[in-house]
Amino acid sequence: MIKGLATRLVLALSLLIPVVATAQDQRSVEDEHGTFTISGTPERIVVLEFSFVDALAAVGISPVGIADDKKWSE
């Protein structure tokens, strides 16, 4: 009886692992248009300012593009 209950409990808990992993892989972002959820890990990152390139390089990420604001001399 107890062995069967323990087996069912372990099985039930193992079914929750993917749910917990999925919940941690989502981020909510709020801006002037409202709140939206981003799921997954970003694969292609574009930076909008040169200072962001240094920040990404510090954590080992290479952006696929950099915006050119034509004000590089300022």
C-alpha cells in the first residue's frame, strides 16, 4: 500500500518538473503599450546603442546587429 502511494507521489511530482522549468523561462515586460510575456532564450540580439555592445561582451554575447544613429562622434 505505502509502496504504491510513494510511487504515485513520485510520478505526480515528476510531471510537475516541466511546468516549473517552463515558468522560469518566461519574462514579463511592461512598456507604454502594456505588459507582454517573452518565453524562451533570445537567440539573435540587436543593440540600439554602442554602450550596450560592451555590456553584452562582458557576459559573452555577440549581437547580430548594431543600430547606427549617425552620432558616433558625440
